[in-house]
Amino acid sequence: MKTPSSFRKSGFTLIETVIAIGVLAVLLTGFVIVFAPAAAGIKKSINLQAADRLASTLEQELVTLRTGNPGTTGFDKAFDWIKNSNTGTANDALLAYQYRGSLTAAPRADGTPKPVASIKDQVPGKDYVVQSMIRRKSDAIFLEDLPSVEGGVYLVKCTQLVFDATGALIAGKPGQIADPKNSGTVIATVNDYPEAVIAFTAEFYSLSAKSKKYFEGNAFGNAYTAAKKPIFSRNLAVRR
């Protein structure tokens, strides 16, 4: 027959259990305090990387002349795109996205890879690559790319930066290019622009869909008009 003392030795007392739970709670709290900021930092760095990629793609594409683009130089194209991306006409809106571009098919007439809609039996890096792109809404190739888009599609609105009376750069009037040193002088054509650089701010807005129906219908036009709070903005510049 077991004695009372042998029963006490076979398990933990209530006090011991409470102490163990308290120690575990302290350890879990310490874990959250240490690792939660690190996880948030990782998430933030990914977001920053995505923002950097979008801004870099815009800056580069603005001066890359392609078939069907306005003007005869990259600066001509940049002048037109910056001016008209924020005029209130949704068809001239700039759209930023990533799509799967073929590495095996011949490129399109504008020099961009053909889209890969299905990746079945396709090897990334061998058969296709994820390509960053900026296109106008009116560009028919944009609709061709949609089935192969990875991630979201972003609306981009650009506004020229001009100097104020104190010499600081401020946003000019949307939908126009002016003499940056005299914002009251509106520039009609790129040939009349007096400077070698156009400084501008680019605002990026997240769109709620990426289907052809969304962009071909009224939904995108409504989103373009209603876009007031960008997910981020960058001050950029293009040079002749």
C-alpha cells in the first residue's frame, strides 16, 4: 500500500504548476518583444524594395523610346507622359506592374518580351522572367500583358516640381509643364522647355483588380478619378 508521501512525489503541486505557467508566459512575452519588431522590419523592407522597384521602373521607362511612343527622343516621351498622366483623362493614365515575359519567343515590336499566360511546364529563368513595366492605359499591349501579370497593378500620377519664391521645390499644377523657375509660364511643347531636367513627383495608387473587364469598363475610370491617397510617392527626375 502506498503511503501519502508517495502520492505527493508522483506529480506537481498546484503551486509548482502556477510557477511553471508564469515562467512560460514570461518567455513567450520576451519572444514576442524581441522578434515582432524584426518581423515588422522584414515586412517593411519588402515593401520598400517593391516601392524602389516601381519608382526605378518608372524613371527608366519614361526615357525609353518604344514603337508607338510620342516624340523622337526619350525626353519627348517623358515630357508627354508626365504632363498627361494627371490630366483627368483615364486613358492617358500610367500603369505599373510586373508580368511574366518569355525568354524563348522573339520580342515584340516595341522590344518587350511576349507575355507568358501559363507557366505549366515552364522553368523560371529559363523559359520566362518576371519583367517590370510601365504602360499607358491606352496601350493595347497592356491588355495583352494582363493574363501574365504577377502581383498587383498600380496607377501612377505624375506632377512636375517647380521652384517657389524661397527656392524650394513644390508640386506644380497637375496636367501641365511650366518653366520650373517661373511656374506661371506654361510650356506647350517639349521644344519650348528651357531646362535640361524635369523634376516631378510620382504618386502610386493600388488598384483593386487586374482583369480586362475592370480596365475596359467604367470601374477603372472611377478609380482613376477617386484616387486621392497614394500608397507612396517619390520625387524623381528625367534629363535630356
